Amino acid sequence: MPRDTAFKLTMLLPLVVLTAYFLLLVCSQSAFFSLPEFIRQLGHANIHSAITLSLIAATASTLIAIILAIPSAYALARFDFPGKRLVDTLIDLPMVLTPIALGTLILMSWNTAVGRVLSDFGLTLPFTLAGVILAQFTVVVTISVRMLKTSFEQIDLRQEQVARLLGCTAFGSFRHITLPLARRGILAAIILTWARAIGEFGATVMVAGTAKGQTATLPSSIYLAMSVADLPRAVTLVVILISLSLLVLFGVRKILEKT
Amino acid sequence: MIRIEQLSTSRGDFLLGPIDLDLCKSSYLTVLGPSGSGKTVLLETCMGLLPPETGRVWFDEVDITNIAPEQRLISYLPQDLALFPHLDVKTNILFGARHRKLDQTLSEKRLNDLLDLLDLHNLIDRHDVTTLSGGEKQRVALARALLPGPRLLFLDEPFSALDATIKRQLQLKLREVNQQMGVSILHVTHDQEEAFMLGEQVAIMIDGRVRQIGTRDQIYYQPKTLEVARFLRNQNIFDMTIEEVLPDDSLRLSSDISLTAPGFAGAVVGARIAAGIRSEEIVIIRPNKPIGPELHENLFHATVDDILAFGGCHTLCIRLNENNMNLDVELPNCAMRDLGYEIGDALQVCLRKRSLWTIPVEDSSNLLEESHDLLR
């Protein structure tokens, strides 16, 4: 029994330290937080635009990421094809590259033939919403693919095969069996992708800059506020971001508990 | 109905085939083989879930080798049943009717027939299929497979996870389905009892190839290869030489003992053959008991070396007095109780000619040791 207690304490102690650390991070805001100032800041146009821009860009990049990730993840989970391992590794690249480097790569790609053609069609990146969305999409799409691949892999292939033999086409089987069975995984992927997108900073700043009212998202607005020592604004933005993030994390936990 | 011609495929290092099989209308074919022999791969290839490398699959004289699984009109009951957990029992059962666009009245009628046949009335309103018991899941999955009205049903070890009582009930239901609904069934299993109970025809599959196909009795009593004989737990296999081909085509065989056994085409004097007899086919007689003339052939004096008790039977491990050859004799428990044999008892054994099988042997393996290693 004493040995069991020692084991439990060994495991619990680091958890206590971690919890205390994160509580310190969150609660440290309170020293600089005042409710009247928070309410006053909320009325500021730049904060409005940062919130609006962040919500629009995060939702759009999540939508694009999920639409592309669902078939891609299914293909990786179910099919064997030449170069599969290479593709799988390439998709993981945003996970290991720092967002700043990723942003640099995006800007460089706009100087290639493909980028020039897209620019000719009016798709410019610096100081545009498109730039913010593309930067966020590039960072978050890997999360969507990884989460959805795991979700599809957990579905018994036999169920899809039985559906085929009961008259479903391959598309029908995907729609009537695979997607409903993966619905919780898809929902969790959407929420986590969105949460990562709304907090994205490095690649967004590199690609789209931090033009107030144009490309300044919540994270880049925090950076701007801190760079001019505007602490009340920075605190307000941080509180908004923390609230959104906690809301999302609780949402994910609820979904996963139901799984 | 379905004809498989020279079908072969591969999955990783495993090679299937080439395989030839023929399943007639309303018939029941069981494919019996050990785990890993390629039974599931065979079904998957026939259903279009795996591409064949060679060969063709014909359904009613139509080549279905390259058509999509949903167009083959084959229903499938896999080992893990694959019930759809997000659908309730009724929607699971009606899934095929909905996607094959069956007429509403027809599907309702079939649903009611199946509810009666498979005793599903008390389950049809259940919402969560994951809460059903093993036997209930089996019946729901079987109803789902049958509702579209398939003419051909593929079963992949569907009863392997069930206890003996439920398994027997469902096996009897399957026989009813085959006989009453006229559905042809191709059933793969590693369970010998199940294969022989259900299959009008039995195919033995070992290492990706069909080694023998025939009626229950042909497969059980007349194995054509040593692999088949060993797989079907023939314990008593003798390594012998043909001494004489008798006028009635029987063979006089010799080794340490002499036997008269059924002949086969191409038997020549001096050839090495394997002869065998199932342990339940050996007749045992008390030493001094008078016997009829039909038991005088292949009669030997023996001693009981060991007695092994199983659930419903005993196996007497006996030794022939004249050459110390070991034989296993299976007796039902009631017979064992009546005869009351004990270790060391003397007895006579008769290996009746009609119960013996013979197979030409080409390699130089030690048949006697390999066969007896199976039991001990």
C-alpha cells in the first residue's frame, strides 16, 4: 500500500505543478485586468475588427481545411498507392516547421509560376483577408487530416464492405456508413482546427502583415498592443482569446466524452 | 449458379488459388480450412472486394469478375457481423431494401417473414444494436443479409464467437433458410463439425488451394491427400506397400502387418501408399468373444495402453500385439461404460475394409509419427 501511495504521488506531483503553472498564466491577467477598462476597450473599433476578422478567417480556413481533409484523410486511411509514405510525411510538414518559416514558404510560392497565375486572377496575399486565410489554412490543415485519418481508421472496413454488398455504391457507403460513424471525429476535428486557426500568429504575420482593421487578427493585435506597451488593450484581447479557447476546449471534451 | 474458374489473387505474401468451385442453385457448400488458409480472401475476391489476378467468376453464366460489389446481388455475413452501430435494429435490417430500392410492400412482407423465421419480433424496436447479445446480433445480421432477397449468401465463420447452444440453434436456422428460401449458401469455416453438419458439399482448403471437394462422406471417409487426412484428424495412418492387387480391385497391403484395403485407379504392386481409418470406425471386440465372418478380415490382437477422456467420448490408445503399432479408437461414453476397458486390458480390433482409405504416397515422410503427433 505505501508503495502504491508513492507511485500515485510520483504521478500526481508533476500534474499539480503543471496545473499550478497554467493557473498562474491565466490568473496573472487579473493583476492587470479591470472590468470597466475591459468594457471600454470592447467598444474600440480595432478590437471589433480584430474579433470579426479572426472569426471570419478562422471559420473560412477551417471550412476549407475540413473539406479537403475529409477525402484526403480517408484516402490515407483506406487506400494503398505509390508514394503514400512520402505524401503522409509531406502533409505533416506544418507540424514540424515553425509558422514563421511556413509563412516564408507561402510568400515564396507566390513568386512561382502558379503563384503568379493566381495573382493575375486577383488573389494577392499581403494585407488581404485571403492572405490571412491561406496562412491559417496552411498551418491547420495538417491537424484536420491527422484527426480525421485516425477517426476513419477506427471505423471497421467490413461495415463499408457490407454496405456495398447491400446495394450501396462506394459514394453511398461513404455517405451512409463512414461519415455518420466518423461524425464525432469530424466535429472534434472542426473544433480543434478552428481553435488552432483563431490562435495562429506567425504565418499570418509573415504572409498578410498586421494592418489594423485589415489583417490584424486577435493574436497579431495582441502583439501590436504589447509592442507599444498598450497593456489594457493587450489584456482585453488576451481575455477574449482565452475565453474563446476555453469554450472550444470544453466543447471538444464534451464531444469526446460522448464518443 | 456461381462458378469460380482458376481464380487467384494475392494479399501481401499470401497467394490464393488458382481455385475452381461450382455452387448449384439452392445448394449449400462449406469451405473448411485452418485459420490463414485463405477462406476469407476467397470470399472477398468472389464478392469483388479484392481484385483477382487471374480467373473468372460466373453468376448464372454472366461474367461478374469485373463488376462492382453492389451489382453482384450477393449477400454477405462476415465473422464480426458488421452491424451498423449508428442505426437501430429495423433500419439495419431494412438497409439493403432501401439501397436496392425494393418495393415497399415487398420489403414489408419480407421483413415480416424474416421476423417469423428468425424470431426477431421482440428485437425489431430496439434502438441500440450494440446492446444486443451475440446470438441476437447474429439473427439481426442474418435478417439484414436476407432481406434484399439474395439468391446467393456468403457466410464467413459467422458463429465462431457463440456458445455451443446458440450456435446450434442458428445452424439449424441457416439450414431452414437454405431449404425454405432456396438461397444458395457458400459458408467458410474452420469448424469441422459445422462444415459437415451444414454442407451438402464440403471443400477442403489448405494454404490457399482447394485440396478436395465432395460430399460429406467422400471428404470424411475418403480423403484424397495426406494433408486432407491429417487436417480432418485421421489419427490412424499406416505406411504400407502394395503386395497384391486382388481380382475385386482390393489391395493386399503389407508393412509390419497385413491389411486388405479398397483399391484405387493406377495401383501397382510394390508402390508405397498410406492407408488409414478413422478412430471411430475401428471395431473392438473382447478377446474370447465369438465373431461373425465379416469381422475376420483385418483382425488383430491388441492391448490398451492408455485411455483419454473427452467430453462425449473416450479415446483408447491401443498397441497391436504383433508389431507394437499404435492405434487410437474412439468410443462414445455409453459404450465405454458398458465395455469397461482399463489400461492393460487385452482386446481384438477389426479394421474393416470398407472403413479403410488408401492414398498413393510420393514423398518419404514418416506417416505414422506425424499422424499420431496430432492427438498427443
